[in-house]
Amino acid sequence: MQLDASRADVPVRYSTVKERETIVADEKMLAQVCEKQGFFAALDQSGGSTPGALRLYGIPETAYNGDAEMFKLIHEMRVRIITAPAFTGDKIIGAILFEATMDGQAQGKPVPAFLWEERGVVPFLKVDKGLQAEADGVQLMKPIPGLDDLLARAAKLSICGTKMRSVINLNSQNGIAAIVKQQFELAAQIDAHGLLPILEPEVSIKSPDKPGAEATLRAELIKGLDALPDSRRVMLKLTIPDAADFYRQLIEHPRVARVVALSGGYTRADACQRLASNHGMIASFSRALINELKESMSDSEFNAALEKAVDEIYQASVVKV
């Protein structure tokens, strides 16, 4: 992610092909990502996690047959969320999308265009294809075939950046080093397409040595960040640490555009309480944002429940204790 020479604090994409209006829109997106108060909505459940998300929404697996019907239902749920009155750039900085959602429509527009043009929300894309089996206490990402083609398509759809998740279960020096190495290698490939990478090396909240794993991860991330050229920026998506402000050194690192927090299985109340103790860290919640929404709700009930969740997560992201 290159820098605008006139604004060294805000990374900006450039293109010799795009119209100036598109470049200006990219600059506005990136300024919002780096500077705006608020949080990120993670709407990126993929094939493995979609059945669980639909169950929470009140749609059992017996209600659909095959992936096509499943993804149609999850797309309808996501469209209901992003078209709700509370889902706007007033409190939501960006939204992370699954590939099928990026390719879908909302009110007659491609979802990325709808989010930015109608809602003022910056679109991001989940690019990983799931996790490998655990080795050395961690789960690396599976290979991502066709990644360059996906990134090129995402850039054409005005996606601002990407997210990729791996998981740390144990405080394993070798395993965590391998996780971070893979994340930074893919980040370089993503950056080459003019997209802002979000690195998500998640420390499991069930880890028997979560504080130790967080300390090892922090040290490895600092090594990776220090090795980046001055023109590069990444975002980090991390589990909320056990010790308040534990990731302040990462938040203040000049190669970091933003540090966001995943809810990681914590309830919304618990996640928000923990997040409020971490200055400079904002939310990028999935389950904690949507797990009280039900398909059977009336529109007024649905909109009120989403507004309540948005307000609570926003407060925890911007009002610190």
C-alpha cells in the first residue's frame, strides 16, 4: 500500500488506468479507514461457518439443500443487515465481505458500490480459504488458488482491502513465527494489487497460555512490521488481549494503519468491556454484532436489535476507560 506524498499518514492507491474520480474515492476510503471513529463489521462467514451463522439467525440446516441455497439465504441475511437504518458510515467504518457477497447485489447495485455510495461504509474482502490442520500449536491458512485473479477482480469492484485469518492455539514459538511469516508474505501479494491487507493471526480465547501466546505474537509482528518498507502499511486484526493496552506498541507502529479486534467467541457484553480497556483498538466483530438478529423478527424488531448492537460496539470502540 503506497503513500500519498502529501499525506504521509494515510496510505493511498494509485493507478495509471483509473479515472481521477475513482482515485479520489479510494483516497477518501483510506482516510476513513485510518482516521474515522467507529468500528468494522465482519460479514464474512464462509462455507464452513455459514451453517452456524444461519442457525443463530434461526434457519436450520433442514431449511435448505446444498451450498447454492445456503449462500442465497446468507446473502439475504447480509443484505437485510446492510440495508438496515443503523448500518451506515456514521458509526461503521468498513465491512468485511465474503467473496459471494462481494459478487452479489443490494438494491440493484453491486454490494461494494452500495456500501460505499449509499451507506458510506468502506468494503473489504475476506480472501483466505480456511485453515489447515493444526501443527506446532497453530493452524496456517490453506493455499489460496487464484488469489491474483480474485484481487484483480476485487480492485475493479472498488474493494479497499482484504482480510485473511489464521489461528494460534498454543504458545509455540515456531508455530507463531510460521503464522506471521505466512501473513506477511500474502500481505505483500495483496499490496501489489493496490489493496490494504488486514492480517488476522487470531489467538484462541481457549488457549491454555493466552497471555504467553500474545507476547510471542506481538514480538513476531513487530519483527515483520519493522522489515516493511516505509511505503507499506497493513492493518492488524487481533484477539482482545488479556492485559489492557498490551498491543499499544503495534497500534503506534508507523507501518500499521489500524488495529481492530475480533470478538473471538466472547459475548458482546464481555467483548465490549474488554475492548473499552484497550486504547486505540477498535472492533471488527462478527458474532458479537449479529448473534441477536433473527430471521423471524419484524423489520422494526430487527432494525432495533441491530441498532442496539451497533451502538454498544461503537461506544466500546471510541469511549475508553
